[in-house]
Amino acid sequence: MITPATLRRAVSAALEEDAPWGDLTSTTLLPESADATADLIARERGVFSGGEVFAASFRLTDPDVQVDLHAADGDRFEAGDALASVSGRARSLLTAERVALNFTQRMSGIATLTAAYVDAVAGTGARIADTRKTTPGLREFERHAVVSGGGGNHRRSLSDAVMAKDNHLAVLRQSGRDLATALREALSRLPHTTHVVVEVDRLDQIEAVLDGGAHTVLLDNFTLDELRAGVALIAGRATVEASGGVSLDTVRAIAETGVQVISVGALTHSARALDLGLDLRVG
């Protein structure tokens, strides 16, 4: 969820970055009294995300701009569809145009890619989730876009869950700590609501993780046969998550091994911005 404070802070920063001393072109060339209307038009099919961010880009530029959203976040659309319209002073519309498009194109691209992954695993019971591989400062927007596409969110930050990965386990081994014991001690100190995830890259690591009481076992870069063996070994004692080597070509087969969650960094670090345009009408 993008909070109002987060929305205002990020959009205001983007507007200041794009026009630190105003829009020189618009204020120099355009009459202050000129009004215009513009439509947000899809140039290709996709899944919409970022409607409130789009609206905020105009409203924070000029509170008098009228914004009408024709699509809700999560709606699928076709090329040529009108997703929103804005009307008001032409100077204001053109000043906010690029920021509004940058956010909406980026978020709709993430939503569209996420929906493709979700569609690919339909009927398997596996859930598609994002990762922390997000653009610094824009995580909440990108996480929101993943949800718009039908995906789920992983932990929001390092402060939200215990997630022991290969480097954590390497330090434990070097210090002579037993993994199961370390996990049990950690759980005894944590609030009972805190989720504990442990990443493994070999089948023989799983029993220690289960003995330690982890809630989720993350099978990283396992082959399909290893994933099936891991699911059988865990046997419902923890949630099974898969990561690594996930693409649209491989995700269905991964889901069919019986894992419950598939985390995909590409949703946010490799999504292509969708082609959306703002078509201006004067008069």
C-alpha cells in the first residue's frame, strides 16, 4: 500500500527534479490563460497500475487540474484504450506530463510482467512474489505494481522478517554455530508474529532448517528434480519457496513441482516500461 505521505513525498521530489525552477518552455511560450485536455492512451496492451500516482503528479503541480481515471489499478487494457484524462491550464499539464508518465509507464510495465507470470502458473496453486530488488526510493510503488498484476509481496525491508541467506549461513559456519540451534535461539527472542525464512542451496541443508523451526524454506537455484525432492522432504512442515533461474519459460515447470511461492526478482529489476502516451487536445 502506498501511503499518502509516501505518495506526496516521492511525487513532489520527482516534480522538483524535473522542474526545479519551473517549466521554462511552457512559461516562456504558452499564455497563462490557455487551457487544454489530455488523454492517457495505451500504445500497447497491458495491465494498469499507478492511477493515484498519475493523478498526484498533476494535482501537486496545480490543484485546479481535473483528473479522471478511466481504468483502475489491475485492469487489463488494449492498445488504443483511454486510461485517464486530465484538464486544466496547459502550462500545468505539460509541466506534470513527464513525471506522470514515468511513474505510470514504469508501474504498468511491472504490473503487466507480473500478470504474465501469474497467468503462467494458473491452476498450480503457486504464488508469484517480488523481491527486494527494487529501485531505491521507489520500492512501495513497485511493490504496489506487483500487486496490481496479481502477484504478492515478499518482505518489505530488512526490518520486517528474518531471512537467512547463503552469506548469513557462511558466517554462522565460520563462527562454529550450529544452524538449528541458532534458529531456535533466534525464535526464542523474536516476537511470535515474526516470520523466519532460511535459504538453502542443497537438499542436505533442509533438515537442520526444519529442526530450527523456520517457517519458510527457500530452495535457491534447485533443479526441477531437486525441487520435487525438497517439497517431498519438507512434507508440509514449512512453506516451500523457490527462487533463482525463474523466467516465463521456466516458471510453469517450477510451479508444478509443488512449491507454494516463487519469488521473481525480474518483476521489478527487469520490467520494461509500458508504452503509454499523453495526447493533448487544445480548445
